[in-house]
Amino acid sequence: MDVLLILKALILGLVEAASEFLPISSTGHLIIVGDFLDFTGPRAETFEIFIQLGAILSVVWIYRERLRDTILNLNGDPKARRLVLNLAISFVPAAILGFLLHRQITRYLFNPVSVAGALVVGGIAILLIERYARAGRVQAVEEMTWRDALVVGIAQSVALFPGVSRSGATIMGGMLGGLSRFAATEFSFFLAIPTMFAATVYSLAKEWSRLTMADIPIFAVGFVAAFVGGLAVVRFLLAYVGQHSFAPFAWYRIVFGGLLLAYFHYHPWVGNGG
């Protein structure tokens, strides 16, 4: 067993957990951290896809009772039906664009320089939305209309660009559409379940042949780290949004992205086009 690889898997699993639900871009951070750890290539790409399952299962576990009640009450509870319908509406735009543009996005945009630029631009966007958005018309996800869901779905499509952040795009899109900060955050968590499951299963189905038995310890460590870390991050964010804005995350994005752009200006990134 390669202890160094296990350590890299642990680090990347924790990075996935921390960045998947915070508005700082998990894909972007995995690309950057993977590059600095020299953990790149087809094997690393499949690993990064796989550990997303650990992160999303943490959301399923935290909301297990609410998800169970929603499923069991679909026939008799209008609020349950509305939530499922809104999730379906929000899911569609990114699903269609992702299916059509996945190859081009992966080939031309999955690199640290593009991610660094997106981190900076996304940080500026968060500051502007926090300053000017009139959030608060919708206080709970059960109050959302199909139009609110569509706005969030369109915003999620922007996150196909690596470095934008799926959670950041959906939360900010929701706030722009009139959702409270808490309602936008909670709906983002719910929307992550079908979105990430679909994207992960689709990608793993294509990449599964690359795996060998020797990969099991590495993938297991990353998966568990993403799951356990995800539990902590989701609980932290739910407590945080009730009293604070997302401005600190925006400034983190701007500073981190700016430092990366400066670094890659003097140390040009040499990739394989993917």
C-alpha cells in the first residue's frame, strides 16, 4: 500500500467535503490541489468523481427523515409534490447543457488557470449579489414556485464552468430570485442530491473500466473523508447562514484566485488539454 497516495486521497477527500457545499467550487479546488499534489491524469479524474458520492451521501444522511417523509407523502401532501416538482425543474437546465457540452468543458476549461479566473469572477459576483439582491420573499423551500425553481436551475447551469461553484451559483441565483439566504442554501442542498448523483453515476459508468483492485484503498479513504467531512460542513453552513453573509467566502475566492493567477503567470501550467 502506497502511504503517500493514501495521504493524498485523504487530503482530496477533505477538500471535496469542504468545497462541495461552501460557495468556493469543489471542482476548482480539486483541480488545483490535485495539480499541486501531482495527483492528475485519468485515475485522478475517476477518483474525484467517485468521492463526490461520499459528499452527497452526507446530505442524504442529514436530511434522511425529511427526504423519507417527502417520498412517503407524495400522494397526499401538496408541499411534498411541489418540492419534488421544483427539484425536477431546477435539475433540467444543467442536465441538458452538461450532456451536450461535457466533452468541450472538460477539454478546454478543466485547468487551474481557468479555475483561478472563475474563482475571482465568482467572488466579485457574490459580493454584488449580497449587496444588491432583495432576498426574503421566500422564507422556506416549501414556498417556492416553479418560477423560483427555474431561476435556480438556470443559475446552476453557470456552474458547469469549473471554478464557479455549484452551491455558490444555486444559492446566489436563489437569492437573486427572492429566496432568503437560508431557503436558498437548503434548496441548494436538496438540488445537489439528484444533480450530483446523476453526474457522478454518468461519469463513473464511462470511467469504471480504468479502475483496478489496487485502487480500492485509495478510493475508500477519499470516499469516507468526503462523507465525514461533508457532515460537518453541511451542519456548519446551515448554522452559519442564519446570522452571516457569504462575503467572507467571496473574499477568499478573490484572494485565492488572484494568488493562483499570479502563480501561474510565472509558472505556466502545462496540461494535456483536458
